[in-house]
Amino acid sequence: MAASKPVEPQSGGGLPRWQLALLLGAPVALGLGAAYLWQRSRAKEKRAGERKTPEGSASPVQGQRAATQPEHEDMSPLDRAQGAKNKGNKYFKAGKYEQAIQCYTEAISLCPKEQKSDLSTFYQNRAAAYEQQAKWTEVVQDCSQAVEMNPRYVKALFRRAKALEKLDKKKECLEDVTAVCILEAFQNQQSMLLADKVLKQLGKEKAKEKYKNREPLMPSPQFIKSYFSSFTDDIISQPLQKGEKKDEDKDKEGEAAEVTESSGYLKAKQYMEEENYDKIISECTKEIESKGRHTAEALLLRATFYLLIGNATAAQPDLDKVINMQDANVKLRANALIKRGSMYMQQQQPQLSTQDFNMAAEIDPRNADVYHHRGQLKILLDQVEEAVADFDECILLRPDSALAQAQKCFALYRQAYTGNNPSQVQTAMDGFEDVIRRFPKCAEGYALYAQALTDQQQFGKADEMYDKCIELEPDNATTYVHKGLLQLQWKQDLDMGLDLISKAIEIDNKCDFAYETMGTIEVQRGNLDKAIDMFNKAINLAKSEMEMAHLYSLCDAAYAQTEVARKYGLKPPTL
């Protein structure tokens, strides 16, 4: 599948906190911001149950006296306030919320102003009653009074967070629920789920607006070459053919060919060989507008580069046209279906994606690319057996497909690992050894094997596999990021890990995965301003709206922590 990052399923348990937050390049958006995710593995037990009931006295001894002592005129104002509160609690439990509110209001008016702990409880109890009446503004007001007197009052903060969500004040809600998560050491499921929900909503909203107005950005040459290398039956990515070059250029090696006719498409192909990618879309447009003989190829090539710059809206009409050209080369139509199917998967439309891949298999059943990319789709859909069958078909059609061989091993490994089947895990690991022996030039084989070895905590050998990747593809920034993460997990060597990720950015300053990883690590270190800067750089490089939404959730989580630290002096544990 033509995804913007290597296709990998979510990792299993036993991973370190930073790896839980990153999952090594999975193209599907993660469910929770990294600032919250890394703590989830620490949770031994999750507390459940709604926090609906009002509180007893913040001063147990005084509260006990007020509950048992008859009301006399010589009672202190605080005791009378506690009595009114206790009466309000009885009304609350009976579902008589208006009477409860009146009692809590009386308690607030009777309580001496210097008794801030008790006052904060009375305000919080009244907020609980207002909550039952869905009076969200009043809930926020009373909780704010409670928090002003007791800034670390978890019940009031969480109740205010829920009310702010109802009022569609997501940013303020996120700040409150972040404070709650930190105060509860990320142990309460309710607050974690609310944080998750709000982060997703904020991410989607911001990404929708940003992605719509973003400036198209061409990926790095290394990324583009890696993308096209995942296809073997792609006509548009093949070099210029005989007859498309001038005679004097046919025998010149190492020089870009000049085309024999004024064809926009052939010029675009020439620019591809020169890695002059910025001119390809305009040349394809010339071919299409002139209705040249390479119109179908130009539509597909233009659509491909629209996808690469993240403009799926412009790509889809071109892909639709190629797919519906009944007289076009079947390889072109199948390739267009693969790319549209991959686009649908990035847009979280798996049913449409599956339909396109199945149609591609119907019209071009001997096309190895169809089965290779559909196999990756099946992995994402957790349909491992079907994925393996597709990889097998790809290998049958193209036995020299090292990439399909490696990804089949990875699919089998993930199935065995998540199913906790040690014998099948070993079989899959043996399969990796066979792949790298038969295909020693396949960097992807070493990379996938390294991830499996990391899961098995065979860190030294995993490091060797990443070194092999770097030796074969020294310009692949993603490998440096993976190797950096390995140093963190293996040796807890933060400096080496950061150096390797910095090297990735030096190699490819458009590697969004590197910026995302760096940002997540900086969150762990407590360097929130630097983390936000890294996430913003990754956002500007995101290749799909879904990826951008995930990155915004990470950035918003980090920003919320800066606000909580500023307001309440609260910070989560750091590396």
C-alpha cells in the first residue's frame, strides 16, 4: 500500500514508555497523545465509577461534631455551615437537587471566609447538584471557586473539565483534565478517557482547518524514491524507453535523456530521472490539456505527485479518470486503483479501500503490486491470514520480491507475538534470517527484522540490523530514528538516542517522523517548549490530514502541560 510511512501494526506490551508513544512509524493515528500514553503502562488498577456524589466535610472531626450535635444558638458559624451541608447531602442522595442547592448555598453563606478548605467543599458540592441539572455554566463557576481556594482539588477540577467539554471549551477542558491526570498519577480511567477524547477532537478540528489551507510541500528525494520502489509494475516510474530519447543520448550513461517530442509527459519523466520533482505536475498538466497521446500516463503521474505533496483532493479526480478509461493500459488502471485504495485507507475509509484493491485484482490478476499493497492493507485491518495469502501470491508472481518476503515474515511474527505463541515466533524469526540471507541488499528486510528483535529484547542484534540498513541506505532518515529509539530502550542512552534522531533531521529536514519522535522525547524530559516546537515542525510536514490530527494531539497535550505547570506548579515525572 502506498502509505507515507512503513506499514506496521501496533506494538504489543512490554515496550518502554517512549516507544508506546511512538509505535515506530505506524501510519494510523494513535488513539492517545504521547503525554498521556507513556504513563498508561504504569497503571496497575483502574478506578471506575462516576464521581457523582457530593463530599462530606473537608474537616472530618468538625463534620462529625456537626452531624451529631443538636443545633443550638451557641454553635459556631462553621458548625452551622457543616449542618447545612449535611442536610444538602441528604437532599442530593434523594435526588432533590434544588433543595440540595439551597442548603449548599446556605453553607457557603454561613462559612467563615478563612475556612477555605471547607468552603471549597461546599462550592464543589453545589457544583455536583448543578451538574445533575445540566447547568454547565453554574458548574464551571462553582468549581472555579473551589479550585481557587484549593488548587489541587481533583474532584472540582474533573467536574469542571466535564462541564467545559459540555460547553465546547475543549482547550480549557484539556488543561483541567491534564491536571487531574497528573494529580492522580495517570491511574484513573475516567480522566484518561476524557483526555483521550478531547485530544482527538482538538486534533481533528485543527487538522481539518490547517490541512485545507496548507501550502503543498514536496517530500525529500529519498522519500519519493522509496515510495516508487514499493511498486514493480508501475509504468510511470519506469525510466525513459528506447525511442523516447534522442539518438545521440542513447549511449550516454549518467546523463539525463532529452525527449524526442514536445510531450509534457515525457518531459515530466525526464525531470523524474533528474530528481527535479517540482516541475512534474506542471508538465503533466500540459500533456493533459493538449490531449496528447500520453494523457492517461500524465493523469496517473500527476495524481501520484498530488498524493506525495498531500493534496488528495486534487489527486482523486485524476485517479478516477484513469480508472474509468476502459481502453487504457490495464497496468495504469490497476496502479490507479492501488493508489486510490491507499488514499482511502489514509482517510480511514477501509471499505472503499478494500473495494479498490479487489477491483485491481479482478482487472489485473497477474499484477504483483496489487497483492503486495493489499497485503499491507490487511495488516492494518488486523487480517493477518489474508495478508499472508496476499504476500504469498505476490511472491508467486514475482519470486524476487524481497520486500514482500520480508513483510510476510513480519506479518507472521506479529501474529505469533500478539498471540503469545513462542514456537511460531521462532519460526518467524528463522524466516527473517532466511530473507536477509537470500536478499542481502534489501534494507527493509533488516529493518523489519530489527523491530522483531527489539520486541524480543535482542537489542545487540537489532542494532546490527539497523547498521546494515544504514550501510545499504545511508540517506534513509527513518532508520536513524529507529536506531535512536533502540538506544533509549536498550541502554537508556538519551544522548546517543537524541544524536541519532538529530542525524536523521540533518539527512532529511522534511522527515516528520524524526520531529515527532524528538518532540515526544522532549515531553518525557520535561522540555515542553522544545517539544511543542518539534511537533509544530512535524505538523507542517504531515502528509495526510489523519497524520496531522495525531500530531496536533501530541502538541496540544504538551501545551496543556505547560499551562498546568504555570497555573498549578504540576509536572509529570520526567526521564
